[in-house]
Amino acid sequence: MLSYRHAYHAGNHADILKHSILALTALSYGQKDKPFTYIDTHAGGGLYDLDSAEALKTGEADKGIRSMLRGSPVLNGIESYMDICKSMEEGRNQYPGSPELVRRLSRDDDQLILMELHNTEIENLKRRMGGDSRVHIHHRDGFAGIRALTPPTPRRGFALIDPSYETDDDWSRAARTLIDVKKRWPAGSLLLWYPLLSRRIGEISLLKDSLTVSDIPGILCAELHLRPLNESEEDGWGLTGSGMMLVDPPWKMYESIAGILPGLAGMLGGEEASWSLEWLNAPV
Ligand code: SAM
């Protein structure tokens, strides 16, 4: 049974890394006058209440997005993401999950396919996103769903794979899904979020190794470390940071991410923080 609830973590440092890169990707796809498809395999509830009992219990949003919204000036390169966060926080004390963020960056012809398996979260997602005719919501396993639904129409597009890593096989399924889906959907850009946890060093290495030997060109790996990976796990959930894999990202994404990582590390992590950005496989 699934027990992870993103409401406890919405707007934390991991969401900021993931959603900054997701927003950069959506903006890049929005530059051309051609529609895109967005696929979200693990959509969660769509958007989150920052004053909910869950959010207040962990205080992660206070240390994350709320502290960035209070800080000034806004980091160069993530203005659109921060504008959306600001308007949602000021208006209703809300934070955009990945579905709401991409919905707000989409145009009339774009399509959003959202999948979620948790019985409560799927109801939240339907209630919050269901009124938009561009949004298609599926109560199903996201790993199987993205295989079944690719290549989508329109073919131009990108996907976020954002598992909760509640089950040990989420790691291997994530790697396998990236590789299989890239073959089924060559035009797609694929994004995978993963946690940096000292107890998961083995899985993180295996993920990188399996992508490297896949021979898929253009795999970019971005990591934001709030503390060194092998240090104690202080923040309750155990994260020392998080990473994003980008398979075949849009043009100039390396430069865009390189422009924001030092600022994110400084704002979210302080002196101990570091970041890395490397091509696991070079683009062709
Ligand atoms: N992508 C969301 C965002 O950025 O706002 C957060 C998603 S949260 C990290 C992961 C979600 O995946 C949870 O809501 C969980 O219920 C859901 N989930 C777990 N296993 C799943 C699976 N196999 N297929 C689809 N959803 C799953």
C-alpha cells in the first residue's frame, strides 16, 4: 500500500530543484509555435496548501520556497517559476505541484497527461486539475502508463518521472522506464527526479551506470547537495539533497541549469552546500 504523501514535503529544497528545471523545460518547449505534450507519471495532488497540518508539521516549505520568496532579489533564470510560486503563496498560501506548474506554463493547444496511483491523491488531482480540457488524468501505475501512452500526440514534448521511492524497485523501474520510453518516443525529453540519501548510495550509482551503458546520447545529471552525501541524515526525511536526470533535454539546458545551481545551493544550503552538473552521455 502506498503511504507517501507529498503534502509533507511540498515546496522543500527538492521540489525547488525539480520544479525550477521543469519550468525551464516547459518554457523552452513553449518558445516554438507548435504544441507540446507533457506527461507526469507520478503527479501527486496537483497543488498543495502550505498551511496544512502536514506542511506545518515538517516546516520544509518554510525552509524552502517560503524562505526563497522572502529573500531578494529573485535568482536569475527562475523568474517564471518564482512568479507562479509568489502568486499562489500570496493569494491562497498554496504551492504548485508539477501538474499545476506545467498547466500554468501551457498554451491552449498543449496537452497534459497526469498519472497517479494513490487513492486519495488521485481524487485531489481530479478535483484540482479536472476542469481543464487540456488535462487528461489516469488512475494508474505511472511506469506502465508512460509506456502505454507513448509516443503521444502531439509527439513533441517532455515527461517528468517523479517516484516516491517507497518501494525498492522504484529505482530499477525508473532507470528501465527512461531507457524504454526514450526508444518508444525518440522526440521526447525525459526528466527523472531522485533523492540523495546516504543509505541509497548503491542505488544512485546503479542508476547512473545503467544510463551510461544504455548508449542513449544526451543524458545530463544535475545534483544539489545541501550536505555531503555520506553525512548524517538530519532533516527527518533523510535527504541530503536531490538530483535530476535529463534525457535529451532542450537546447541550451546545460547552460540554463549551470546558471541557477550555484544560486540555489547558496540560498538553500549555505556553506556546506555544493552542486554538480555533468553529461553522463554526451549529446550528439
Ligand atoms: N510530481 C509531484 C510534484 O512534483 O508535485 C510529486 C509526486 S510525489 C513525489 C510521488 C507521487 O507518486 C505520490 O503522490 C505517490 O502516491 C505516487 N505514486 C507512487 N507510486 C506510483 C506509481 N507506481 N504510479 C503512479 N503514482 C505513484
